[in-house]
Amino acid sequence: MARHTKTDILDAAEYLFSQSGFTQTSMREITARAEVNLASVNYHFGSKKNLIQAVFKRYFDQLMPEVKSCLASLPHIEGVKGVEQLLYSLIPPMINLNTLSTQGTATFVKLLGRGYNETQGHLRKFLMNDYGDCIRALVDAIRHCLPELPEEELFWRLHFAMGSFVFSMASSQALTEIAESDFHKHVDIEEVIQHLVPFVAQGLAGK
């Protein structure tokens, strides 16, 4: 019963956070959707910050080991081709998040976007504490593809690349609807990412 209650709370929080954001979602809304009382949330998570982190943890616990495996198997190729190959290798782990829920990939990226836009500072600390090795390995892999790029410039390009990714993925439903309306072509979220990779790779590696 406790496990079921904890999962219900996580599911409710995940849905509401992805739809309305972390700041706008109240604990009362979460408890109402999960059909539990506030004491249950406090018992399992202790605080709203801990609940937010737990929602992300479900995704990152699956994603990060797969990302690590991808990085370990990549050949060393410099320049835009190397960045493209690296980014393409990350698509399967992202799509595999659909095994966590029906719209797992889209939900995860919506949550990332919310965290990105709402300046949830505790999330950065949580991610670096729990998944810092993988995050640093990913940044190092990009750095190795672009050895002549100054550190500060890489920071800005990664920031803008992340922004492009989050915005595009958060609006993926609108993009697929436009593609179907204007070009009579059905596009799923994987194809959206496939179109995005060359653009982001050029932005990271461009002169």
C-alpha cells in the first residue's frame, strides 16, 4: 500500500508539474489528484523540493546509465561530424523514456523546460550530486569534439543548444500538428529530434 501511495503521488506530481510548472502547482492540487492527504506526501517526500527531485529521479535513473554506455562506445571524431554523431547516439536513450510512461520522453522534456525556465536552483545541485559524473562526461565528450573552442564560448553554446532542445521538445506536439497540416506528413517526437540534431550540432561547432 505504501509503495502504491508513493507512486500515485509521483504520478500526480509529474503530470501537474509538466502541465503547470513547479511554482504554480500547489501541494493541495497534488494531494487531490493523487487522492491522498498531505501527511502522506510529507511522510514519503518531506518537502515539495524533495518531491520535485523524486519526479526527475525516475527519469534520470534510467537515462543516465544509457547515456554513459553511449559515450563509452563513441569513436573520437572532431568537429561538427563528431558532435552530430554524439547527439544522434543520445536519441535511443531519450526515446526509451517512453517505457516509463506513454508519453515519457515528451513529459521528461517538459519537466526539463519547467526547471530551466523557473530557475529551480536546488535541481542543479541535485543533478550534479547524483549524476554529476555522467553530466561531466557528456560535456567532456563535446569538448573533445571541439578542442579549439574556448571554455567560455562552449558554456554559451551549450546553454543555447539546451534552450533550443527544450523549446523544440516542449512544443513538439504543436510542431507535429503543423507538419501534418502544412506538409501532410505525420511526424513523431523521434523525428522531431532527428531534425533538431544537425541544427544543434552546427550551433555548437559553428565558427
